[in-house]
Amino acid sequence: MGNRFLQEEEWQNLEKAYHGRIQPWLEAFRERRIRGEKHPVHDFLFEYYQCKRSILINWHPPMGYILQGKAARKYLNLTFYQESGLGIFLNPEDLDEKTCHRADWIARLLEAALNREPQTHCFGLHEWAMVYKSACIRHRSTPLRLTPAEIERVIESQTIRCSHYDAFRFFTEAAQPRNTLQPEKEDRSSFEQFGCVHFNMDLLKWCYKLHPWVSSELLADCFHLALEARELDMRASPYDLSEYGFEAIRIETPDGRKTYQRIQMEIGEKGRWLAARLAEEITYLLNAERSCMT
């Protein structure tokens, strides 16, 4: 596999651009934690996905690129980097079996989703199903914009079509049987598709889990898509987020459902493109690892 080079000025510009896209969100999250505050929309990316500042703060090149210049020597303080006469690079020989299996599993999941038509008739009802006939509200510090009785009427007047296991598992006991699909952890690849806002959000998770073997440019793109998807997710929920500057998408109305579906389709198109890029990077990674073994 041929070497590709990034001159010092080139990779430092990429590093600066990455920090400009990621660092404001890291700082905002850290400042909220210092003040003891919660953000019911944005904190999800850091808490649910367990994205650590110490991981996200560092820029990494795509696999196969060699960093030039004296400044690149700082990467020798990070795991998996090596120096040769050509420069500093991520060494695929350091890939362990667990990471290779994880990368292969993610690639297969992405391939299955890329070969499946998106479903865009769920209308974000999963957040409603998580509070249906329950006294325990997931976001306790955030008020609901409808009464429990109104939420019940919406759920009971619509068809729930949730294909995402990690959303479905948080449904209330009363809501689970109302879902036309019954996804399980073991059969994700039979259900995942790009109409699902949570599957599009999960692209961030897969990039993060493959750190540092996935380029930071792709990780930043997936991070910002996850922000878009999360905002749609919560704007369409039964929560009142006006305090945080979000206007509700009232999916209990025909106009609200149309708005949700339009944004859902836009996010799905972006997600499909990012997933294809991630699949390409994983293929390159696994091929590089196999080349080291021969």
C-alpha cells in the first residue's frame, strides 16, 4: 500500500480546522459540568456515547498518511504512532484482534444498512414511547409540553415503527407491544437503516470506538451529523425545550409530521454518505492490518 504524505503546514491546518469544529462543543460541555448544569439535547453525545474530551481533543490523520516536520514528533507521545525515515504515522501492526473484530462488525452493519431502503414513517415516536403510561420521566429536569393523557392519545392514534434496538429497549413496558417491530441486540443488521435518527447518530459512536484509526475529519463530520439528528430527535419529542432555544416539531399534527419527515430524509442522506466513507476507511484499515500479517 503506497505512502501518502502530509507536509507540516498541511496537517497543522487540518488539525486547526478540526479543533475549530469540535473544541467549542467540548468547552461548552465542560463548563456546564463545572456549573452543575445539564443540557437535555447536547449532553447526550458526551454522556450516552461516553465521548471523552481526552480522546476527542486530538486530531488524527487518515490511515496511510505520513506526517512530516518536527512538530509531528508530538504524536510519538500517543499510542499507535511510530517514526520512520519518512515521518510519523499510525502503525497498523499495532492493531489488536479485538479492534479488528470490532471494525469488521461495524463494516458489516454499515453494509447491511447501505443496502436497505430508509424508512421515514416513524415520526420520532420513540421518545413518546419512552414516557407512555409511566410516572418516571427520562429527562426529569425538562418539562413535558403535553399532559400524560395527551401523550397517550398521540401514541394510541399512531403506529410505532421503531427499528432501533437502543431506542426500543427504553420503551415503557406498556409501549413495547405497540411497536410493529421488535428489534433485538443480536439482530441489529436486520433492522438498521438511514431513516432512523439514532442510527445516523450512531455513526459518531462507531468512529469513536475505532479511534484513532478513523480520520478526525470523518469523526467531526459524524459528530455534527449526530448534533443535527439529536436536535431533530428532541424537537419532535413531547418535551418542552423552549428554554434551550428549540422550537417543537409537533409530530402530533400533519404539518409537524411533514416537517419531521423532511429533516429526517436530509439527515439520512448525509448519514448514508458518511457511512460509505466510514466503510471505506475501515476497508483500508483492515487491508493494512492484513498486509502487515503477510
